[in-house]
Amino acid sequence: MRGAVIGIVIGLVVGVVIGATVVAPRLTSPRQQAGLGNAGGGNSPAPPAPLLPAVSKPSVHWKMASAYPASLPLLGTLAKRLERKIWRVSGGQIEIKFFAPEALVPSREIFDAVASGAIDAAFSSPGLWSGKIPALQLFATVPFGPGPAENMAWVYFGGGRELFEEIYHKNGLHGVFCGLAAAEAGGLFRKPIHVLEDFKGLNMRILGLGAKVMEKLGVMTSGFSEGDLFMALESGAIDAAEFSMPAIDLQLGFHETRKHYYFPGWHQPSTFFDLMINLDKWNALSSIAKSRIEAVCGDNVRHGLAESEAMQFTALKEFTAKGIAIHRWPAEIMEALDGAWREVAAEEAAADGDFRRVWNSLTSFREDYAIWKELGGP
């Protein structure tokens, strides 16, 4: 009898221990576990730390100005994705807070604001800052330039990233490539473009190097933002506009004012986006924090390219259903555009040393890449 009683007591003790050390933690959330500690005031040790501990305050808290609204497919959603993913990957240790265009500083002042440390970081495309540093356009997109795969090859393994970082560092910045998009459309036009003469006197919204090419062919160019572009088209202030790829153009409704849609987007065969960071803020990070940001941005590059390739055919089907005429540029016009681009590239390289160094690097890489492209390409 005594032995039976002892057995029962031992069983009860073992059951309590198992319940307290094995079952109870499984029924308690990580956040609840983190708050247990020595709540009873005793000397018993706190339970093991959860895999993703609750963080009362991030060790890195940055404000990030976005050049694109959050609602804009790909451009804005990539910036929001970065905000969400870096929090998760870092277990709440790194917070990069998204702010819409104009919320922190005027969009045209983002570059200087990040460089001075007035804001910590920004999500944009290097080509937006061509007015300050012309060479940055070549890290965003290049007329008749590399498609996404070739562009990535040059940036990551052909010396592009090193030149990019050197230029940014001279200006108090650090940049991490943080998104990549497939080719854009060639633009929406009021009337069909059959011959080069049809360009004469047109007023078109187009930016950067592409605008300089168009000007060579007699087009007057303007740089309306997405917020003003629809009104400019609707009022007849401009005849044509290129803004982005079909899925984005569709959402912004530009097809409601222009019915002739041209391809390919010779001026923008692929587009890089970047996370632009104040250099002192970047240098102050631990190596782990830097690696986490680079990893999330690398994943954003993968996501952006895949999404941008996957979302266009649905938009094109809808354009067709709405009566939009889809055109390919005539061969004569493509040849003229290519010739005008070569003139522009030579002029820009002659005028700016950094542009010349980056252009020479990209051109040399593309000459070698052509060996593989001719054999391995489709």
C-alpha cells in the first residue's frame, strides 16, 4: 500500500513538471513568454527566449521617402514590400518606415535630403537624379540598352555596382539596388506614327535620355509627373506620353485619352530601382544589419522582375478589349531612334567624366556579353 502511494505521488510530480515545462510553453505565444520572467517575485529562471522575441524598440529606425505612391503597381508596391520584409527578416530590429511622395520633403529634394541626413533613406530610381549627376541614368535604364538579365550581369559582375557606389559615396550616399522591372511601353499617341515626319512638332511627355533622343527627331518634350499627366493628355496640352509599362499605364487611365499604343519601349528596356541611404547612417550599421538590408533588396530585385513580366499580358488584353490599337514601331523609325541615341550618348560622354567612365564600362561589357547572347539567346 505504501509503495502504491509513493508511486502515485511520484506520478503526480512528474505530471506537473511535464505540464509546466513542455505543454504550457506550447500553449503560450512568444510575446506572452517574453513577459513571464519572474512575475511571481521568486528566484526561478526566465523561460527560454522565443525564436522571434518581441522588440520594444527597433535598433535601426529609418524614415524612407518614396518617389512613388504606395498604390502604384510595382513602383510603389516594391517600396512597401521592402518596408514589410526588412521588419520580418530582422525580427523587428530594423524598421524602414515608408513615407509617400511629398510627405517628408518635396520629391525633387529627396536626393539632397538623404545626402545631408535630413532624412535617412529613399526608394527611387537612380535616373531621377540626372539633373545632378548625369551618369546615374545609366544605372537606371539605357535606351537600346541591356534587358533585365544583361543589366543584372553588368551591375553585379561587370563592374557596374562598384562605379555606382563610388559615385554615390562621393555625394554622401550609399545605394543598394532594390528592384528591377522589365521593359516599358513606347508610349500612347493621339495619331498613328507611320514615318519620321509624323514626329515633327509633336509634344510628348518623356524623360531623361529618351527625351534627348526624341528631341533629335523634332519632338518637343515635357516632364509631367503622374499626378499631372492625365490632365495634360485630356486637355490636349501634349500629344503623346510614355510613362511606364502596360499594367501601370492601364491603372492610371492614360488610354482614355490616347488610342495608339506603341512597342517596344526602346528608351527603357529594363529599369533598376534603389534604396538610397545616407552614407553616415549606412556606415554606422553592423555588418549583420547591412547584410539583412542587402538580402531583402536582392529579393526585391527578383520579385520586381518576376512580377513585372507576369502582369503585362493581362493589361494588354484589357487594352485590346477597350479598343486601343497596339502597334510596333516601323523599322525605319527604330533605326532613326537608334542613330539619334548614339549621338546623344556621344555628347553626354564628352560633356561629363563620370558618364563617360560608366558608358565605357557598360559598352565594353556589352561587347563581350554579345558573344554569349548570340549563341545562348533565343
